[in-house]
Amino acid sequence: MPLDMGKSAVIIGGGLGGLFTGAILSKEGIDVTVIEKNAILGGGLQSFVRFGEVFDTGMHVIGGMQPGGNIRRICEYLGVFDKVHIKDVDPETTDTLYFAEDKKSYHISQGKTEFVNALSKDFPAEKENLTAYVDALYNIVDELDMFYLKPSADFIFVHSEEFMMAANDFISKYIRDPKLCNILAYMNPLYGGKKNMTPAYIHALISVLYINGPSRFAGGSYLFANTLRDCIIENNGKVICGDGVKAITTEDRMVTGVRTEKGSEFTADWYISAIHPCTLFKLMEDPSVFPKAYRNRLNEIPNSYSAFTLNIKLKPGTFRYINHSAYYMSRYDNIWSFDDPQKEWPLGFLYMTPPEIGQGEFSTKMVITAPMTWDEVKKWEDTKVGHRGKEYEEWKAECAEKLISRLEELYPDFRDCIEAINTASPLTIRDFYAVKEGSMCGYSKDCNNITLSQVPVVTKVRNLLLTGQNCNVHGFCGVPLTAINTCEVILGRNYVINKINNL
């Protein structure tokens, strides 16, 4: 659609999707207004201060920021890359995995050959199979033009058989050792992996990103959110925080305006929702503007599981900085069971020491994130932040104790390093991110019924588009790529892609 069909856009939600969408459109001359309900901008990029330390609410591990990486190239196109504070992890050890079942640790390395060699040390008989497996990962990703920011054609591409396999079946197709199969699925918490359900292409995308080399935000992910905000403002856009959209009015299947909690009204040629579709439906003054079948389908799509987070302030000079992510797993066969409410929590968790700008030898904080189902907090789902009651606070303290106790298996004196702790549950995520059931990764993708979980950026409301993690692929890589899809509905097919490739 040509530019003269729309010169202004209101974006509902100032998370990663809303900010990237706003930054791209404003750079290309669209009059952008981003409206964020929270006082702090950024969604999953939000940071908060506790005990004098900056803690991130999400985005602990980021991919695509290596030289030539897709997200780095988008940032270079926006003119913001030199303002981004990132720290690459140690390439020789990008991740460590510990399994309590046999007290065994494994190291993951950056690069295709190095990845294979690192795991082959423990599984020498699987070296050829590992090589074939890694090649298959990259072959799947090669089927996605957008991942490499290639212009897309006007036809439907037929994907390979492996593309839509269940991720666990895809792994076991190449790997014989059951233990190694589970090890290769260790990043499940990063994409809400579910057995016999998560498609291989989701597993492949995340795996390739981190084999290519992961990074972290230094100094807090909020700095990146602020960088995107500044990009929007420098291109004459507006970013409004602390005043969420209360109502969306429509007429003849077109949005006519939005009204905020504080009574402000905004109109535009285009409206873009960067929030969960189920939350969007509640804002429509006339929900029937969406066909009933569409509303039912989006309400019924299963969401990925949530998480419990323990934020720890460390005593000065007591715990050395770890320049990689680390995973604790109770058992190998639990790697696909994070969504099982019948199993005793926690089955496993990710822990890391977030870097400061100019990070020194010792860390000042640690973040532990443990996958958790909504069932764990369902009894408190009708409560509000700060008013959940004594039982809830006691339950959170018990969860924190479980995580600390398990970490002591690796660091026996860890408890002595703790100065203060802060906790967040799936309820916290639901309320601050405005996502159904505190979902960490948006809608679950189901290889058995992929059309159910595919949510196009275009809607039946002609000037209302979607963006964010519930469309296409979630996460720090998937959301910016979806932002390009959304923007190109307004700017024209391959408009942004061509701009990036012509730099």
C-alpha cells in the first residue's frame, strides 16, 4: 500500500514491538504516537530499581546483535546501534547446563563447529549426528527469508517436512542418545517449548541465534527502550507513558479513534496494537467489529507458560561475574515438562549475573528465572498488585527458598552472598505486561494445528494492524522482524527490507 494512503499511526503499547514499529514508521515519515499504560516504557524491556540496583523484567539473553546479525542490521538502519550498550558472552562458554540427576555439567560454545565439538566431548559417538543436526537447524532457518532480511516474493512458500515437525521429534531424528536429545532442548524456557507441540522451526530459530552468538544488555534493558523512544521522538513522533488506552471506537470496520484512561483522545490513519489480542478485544467499544470466529479463535489459542523470577542483590565482592547464562535442571526427562502442573516446581531455571556498563570482576546482582504454569497462582488471579494477601507473600518466600536451596548445590556458600531479594510471579507478569495468564512467549505454536496459532498482522478492521510477540515469532529477534511485517503493510512490500539491504 503506498505512502499516500496513510500519514499517521497510533500504536497501542510501548513494548519491544510497539517501539520498533514506531521507530521504523517515524523514520519513514509517518506521524507516530505510541501510547503505553505503564509509567515505565518497554514491556519486556522494562527495568526497575530495587535496593539501589537496576533489574530487568525480561530480555536477559539477546541474539542477532553480532556483526551482520539481523537485529543489529535493523538497529543500524534506524541509526541507533552505536547507542546500544551490549556485552557479548564468552564465545568458548556461551551457556552452562547442570543436571542435578547425575550432578553433571555441560558447556555450550559459539559457532557451528565449536558447538558440535563441545558436546562431542561428552558424547563422542554422536559427533557426526551432531554435525548433521546443526546443519539441519541452519537449513530450516534458510527457509525463512525474513530471518536474513531478504525480500519476500508474492507467493506462498511450501516449507520442508522438517520445518513443521515437533521439535522433540526433529531432535531425535538426528540424535540417538536420549540424554543428548534432552540436552539439545535446554533452551525450552526461552521459547515456551512443549513436547509434541512446538514446531521445529521455532527451536531452530532460537538455536541458530545463540549458536551464532548471544549478547546481553549492559546497564539495563531499559536503556535500549529509551534509545528506541528517542529515535521516535527525534523523527517527530510522540511517546506517552502512564496513560493506557481505555476504549477504541469503530465505524464501518474502521477504527475512528482511541480514548485513554486520563481522557485524552487520539485519531490517526492507522492504528497498531502491540498488546495481547485478548487484551485488545476488551478495549473495543464494539467487539463485534471482529468476526466472532476470529475472537473465539484468538481467545482459545493456548498461551505459553509463565515464570517466577527471583532478583537478588549480592553483597559487594562476594560473587564473581559470570559472562554466560547458566541452566539448572532437576532431571533430563523434565526438559519438556515445564508446562506440566502435576510435577513439583521448580523443574529447572535459568540464572545469570546481568552486566553493568564497564563490568568488573564481581557481580552486584543475580536474576533467577524459573518456568511456572498459571495453575500455581490461579487462586490469586482476581487480586491486584500489593493486595494479594499474606498467603501469597508466604508462597513467594517459599518459592524463593526453593530456588536458593537448589543453587546451593552449585555454590554451597551462595546464601552468604545475598544482601536482599525481590520476587515476581506470573501474576506480576500478567499485570505489568497485560498478557493473558502471564505468558512469557505469547501464544504457543502448535505443529499439529499451525493455522490455529498463526496470527496475521492484518485484521478484518481495515486500518487496525497487529504487531508484537503474538504474531509470527516472539522474543528479541522475532518481534523486530514482525515489526517490519507490520510496517510494510503501510509502506509497501519489501520497502523496509530494501532500505536495510541498500545501506
